[in-house]
Amino acid sequence: MVRYIILAAVLSLSFLAAGPLVMSAGIVTTGPNQPEELGAVNWLRDYDQALADANKSGKPILILFQEVPGCSNCTTYGNSILSEPLVVEAIEDLFVPLAVFNNKGGKDAAVLKRYGEPSWNNPVVRIVDANGKDLVDRMPDFRSAAQLSSGMLSALRRSNNKVPRYLQLVNEQHQGKEQRTAVATFQTACFWSGEAYFGKQEGVVGTEAGWQDGREVVRVEYSTEATSEKALEKAANSHRYRKTENGKFRLDREPKYYLLKSKYAKVDMSELQASRVNALLGEGKDPSQLLSPRQLAMI
């Protein structure tokens, strides 16, 4: 069975592979004793080292200003957004991750002063270049995964770094889930091919194949800001699918059929990612472009 990652996941691939907490060259290595406020990311703890690494690698620096130990907002941010596996992978591989404790003195306090950040504050993220200058606006909304993923995309583009497709899908799902969503149900001749078809439609953030009133249907969740029921109905009509009223729904035993029957079935994916991969496989196309390096390593 495909195992879908949800935004509140508290484990990542790096977390599973890590050993005990190790302090070396300013690095906090993820392990069972990692402060929960830091999530599952391997963070540097030295600002000067982060600048040096950024100069060497050409990567932006993603700075987490965080209370450790912190309030419930701090722990929630660490256990949700900063523990989402694809977000963790993107931070670790595409950025230089730096954690600054805003309730400590010494070097942490000096970095706070440099950026005008308050002490004893809720989580804040800034992304800066190798000279320590902001690449994007300060990100103080600790409730928004979309703010973080959007900022990461913008920072990569502004620093002339490659933007991977998997991170774009992460942001698309974050945006969709934080916007108003609605559900529409469509009767199809075959819900496997129907699910694959709807999975590639713009604005769709999730699909489910199943039964309603004895008929094969696909239940589609979509962002009302990115698309509309009318647009989806028009797309459905072009394939002779018919919109039906939402009702009692029973999920099929083989969800994301094309994905389930492929070599990608054992790969952890986000909901939207799974829908898009399933759609490509249904068309006989290679979906590897939608997967991250760590996901591809699972195949």
C-alpha cells in the first residue's frame, strides 16, 4: 500500500536514519534527543559557519529563529511543518540550515541583534544569501506551511538555484490546503482511469476512487481559488464523465491504482504528489521528475 505523508507527520527519512544526538562543528544532528522545536531538520548552530558554507556551496541560508525550549507554538511548528519529510529534505539539501535560539545569549543573541529579531518570540524564518542579506521577506506566520514553501521557492529563484518539481508540488499542496477547498463527485465508467484523469487537473489537491450508490465514482478535492466546480465539470464532460451529487462514499480497495501497481508504490508521497504520479503512470509516462532524490532512492 502507498503510505501517504500528511502535513502533521512527525518523522522524516533523515530522522529514521539518524543516530544519537551529536554536536560536531556547530551541527545539531537529528536524533531521539533532538529538541522537538527543531523538527527533523539537521541544523547548523554557528552563523559564521553557515556563511562560509553558503559561500562555498552557492546555497541560500535558511535561518530558523526559535525558542528552545519553547511554547506550544514553537513545538507545534517543529512537530508539523519542520517534520514534513519533503520540507525537511528541501531544507537540508537545497539550503544551509541554521537554527538560532531566541531565548539564549552569546552568539545567538548577536545574530538576533543583527537581524532585529526579538527574544522570546514565536518561530520566525528568514532566508538570506552568503552575505547575510535577505533574499525574501521575513516569514513570521508559524501557522502557514505555504508561507515557508513559497519563500523557499522564491529564494531559490532569486539566488539562481534550481527549483525542483517536488518542492513546487509541496507548495501547491500547501497553498491548496490553506485556501478554501471543496469536494465534487463524478461518475466514471472506470474510477481508476477517472482518478488518474482528475489527478492532473489544475487546482485539484486530492482524489479518491470508490463507490457511491453502486456506481464507480471519483471524489475530487479542489482549491476554490485555483479552479472551480464548473471548470472541473467541463473537463469531466470532455471524457464523458458526469457530475453527481455528493453522497455516501466507499473507498475502493486499490486507491491510486496505477501507482499501487507500479514500482513507486513503496515510496512515501504527499497526497498531491501521489495524485500526479498516478496520473502520469495512467498515461504510460515516467513520473520520476516529480520525486525528490530521497524518494527516488527508495525505489
